Amino acid sequence: STNHLSFAWNGDAYFTQTGGTVTIATDINIGCQGTHPMQAWYKLSEADGPAVLSVGEELRVGVQTYGKYEQSAGTATVYGELGIWQGSTTSTSAVYLSGGLLDVRGGARNYSGYYSQNGGILSTQTFTNDSTAGVYISSTADFRSNTLTHNAGTLWLFGLAQLRGRLAIPP
């Protein structure tokens, strides 16, 4: 348990949670150093047992440099917003969900990054995509959002993927 988690500052940073509980009182910033071409990853899996991630406020991916959040199992609860930015001029930061539950209570916004889900459950009140990199929902993904507002890029939806909620594509 800690108040805040930010990485990478002066080098590449990898944080792999393979079980247990991680509690962050405020924010997680993945890709937070804008003066160096760094990269950061947070991976959540259950290789060593049940995994729980609790974020009190925001989960930010690719704010200034390349960042990636990957979840293949477990339960992650974000009580604030999930935000995704490009973060780099050479790569696009991303959130990859292939299993488990990603419960975002404050809404999700893809500003300029990439969202990809091929399994697991995303549950949120609102999801807004403003990124030309787009949103990819496939395989056995269960995407639950009261409103998905798609403003830019491509929205891929195929396979056995389910989109639950209302889709808004503004003119």
C-alpha cells in the first residue's frame, strides 16, 4: 500500500503484479518523464495467486512517455478516471485487457493512445475515444459502458466480443 506510484523517471520501468493486493491511495502514472525517451509497463496477472489492484483516484497511461498497462487476470478497480495518451513520438501508449475485470468507476478516456481488449471485462460508466489510434474490441471481450462515445480513429468490434451500453458516434 502506498500513496502514489509514478514510473519511469530515469530509465525503463517494469512493474509486474502476479498475485496479492496492491493499494494506491491516489494515482498511478505509467510513462511520466517527458525529458527522456523512457518506457514503462504495469502488468497484472495471477501467476502466483489471486491479484487485486485498487487505485484511489486515476490510472494514467502514457502521460509523457511510452506507457503500457496490461491485464490478463485479476481484478483492478480504479475509483477515478482511466486516461490513455500517446506518450511518445515513436510508439503509441496502450491499455491491453485480455482477462480479469477492469472496473473504472470514474469513466475512461482515450485521449491519444490505443485501447485493445480481446478478453476480460471492462466496466465503466463512460468511455470516450478521441484518439486516431482507435479502439480494438475482439475475441471474448466483454466491454461494458453505459455510453461509448467514439470521436476519432477506427472502432474495431468483431469475433465473440460484446459491447454493452450505448454507442455514440458524433457527426
